[in-house]
Amino acid sequence: MSAQRILVIGSTNTDMVIETPTLPVPGQTVLGSAFRMTPGGKGANQAVAAARAGASVAFITALGDDALGVQRREQLAHDHIDVSHVVIKKGQPTGVALIVVDTRGENLIAAAPGANWQLLTDDLVPAAPAFVDVKLLIMQLEIPLESVVWAANYAKQFGCPILLNPAPMPAQALPASLLKNVDILTPNAGELRQLAPDAATLEEAASRMLALGVKMIVVTQGSEGATVYTKEESFHVPAFSVATVDTVGAGDCFSATLGVALAEGQPVRAAIRFATAAAAISTTVPGAQVAMPTREKIEELLAIE
């Protein structure tokens, strides 16, 4: 199957990770066993995951004019991602995330967005050619919400489907004008509750999002798998059983590879299973982008289960 063209718009960070026996609580210092710096950021994670899963990926992001920005751009190009529309913000630092991971693979994350928060609509206008002939637009919320809304509106002029991973959730509610343009929404359970805070159940929260125009909601549930909601049906896909060492980036891997599978025309249940397998593999390797699996690895796990 020929590679489908996917456009990703979002953040790029450098992840600075400390491995600890337990996660610290407020006021506590926990001594770690290891430290590493790896490429991250939800947008870049998803761009890399989609490329390794077999898509032809163009990525729009903002980097600082610093050494970390140079490293991130080179690394993205190394993964055969089109970086011709990457924006360099003079005087701004490239985004950084500080991550603590414990022996169970659970994590705490604090991020300084830097240039990510300067990816403005004025930066997207010159990148308009990147929207043409795209099978899917993937976005997250580590860039200004106004830019996400603009990109969604612009993509719809070309009839382009949109996958939105609503993370991290902003303090303000997502505008209805954005949600009506979203074809696939991929929140985790907590994020779905934030989207409809007065809903009594996840099912009710999903129904409210569907009523606002979202076509399909895929709720990621970690080791429990994922649950799909549409106006016609709902169903659950279990997770694959793997030896998890680090869950950082697993949600990004799921969203991106789900997008790849759907862009290829895979049936929804098969696409969810494809994404679930990819996300499971990503948890077996420490780090975010370094853990994103190749198409070959994903298909190997699918063949076993």
C-alpha cells in the first residue's frame, strides 16, 4: 500500500527524564537512578509515530533559535519527515519537558512550551500548501488554541478529516466551532470528563461531544485498551499484554497510528487494534520518540495476537 500523506501540526520538546523508584509527592525529593535527554513534544511524537508506521508526514511546528532547536529539526528530518514548514522563533527557547518515571512506568511531567506557544496563525498561513492533498490532519493542544482552530477551519476547506488529541486540556472549554470540525477525538478518560465536566458517565460525556459534531470518539484507557463511541455504536478493544517500562508518549503513539490506519482505509475496529498494538510496543522502550515502533514491529505483534 502506498504511503498516505498526513499533516501534523503541534509541539516539539526536548524531554529531560529522570528514572526514580517512586514518584515524588509535593515537598519530597526522590533520588533517581538514571537521567537522559530525548526528543519529545506531543506534535513531534505523533509525527514520528505516523512516519514510522508508514505514512508520508509533513510537520508544522515552532522551534527556538537554540541548540536544542537545531537538534530537533535534524532528528525529525532523519525520520523522513517533511520539515520545510518548521518555523524558527528568534529569541525563543525550544520547548522542554521535565519527566519523572518510576519503576512501574508511571510518570509525572512538567513542560515549558517556549517556541511552541509562539506558533501563531500568521505562521500557518505561509504553510498553506502543506494542507493540499492531505488524507488526515493530526493536532494536539500544546500550541495556541487559536492556531488549532484556524488550522481545523482551513483544512475543512479541502475536505480533510481531522484527528484531535485534546491534550493537555486548556483551562477554557474547547470551542464548539472546533469540535464540529473534528472527525476523530482521542481523549483519555480524564480528558473526556474535562470536556463534559457535568456528565455523570463517560458514555454521557461522549454523547455530548457527538452532539456537538464530533464524528468518532476513541477513549484511551491505558492497560485496559480503548473504547470507541459513534452515534451508531460503541465498542471496546482490549490492550495487548506487554512488559511495560515507560508509558511516556504511548497516547501520542496511539493517536498517530490510529490516524495512519484510518487514512489507509482500514476498518475502524482494525484501525483501533493497529493503534493499540503500536501503543503497547511503545511502552516497552524508555522514552517518547525513541520508543515509536516501525510498521514491521506493529505487524509482528498483530500477527502474534
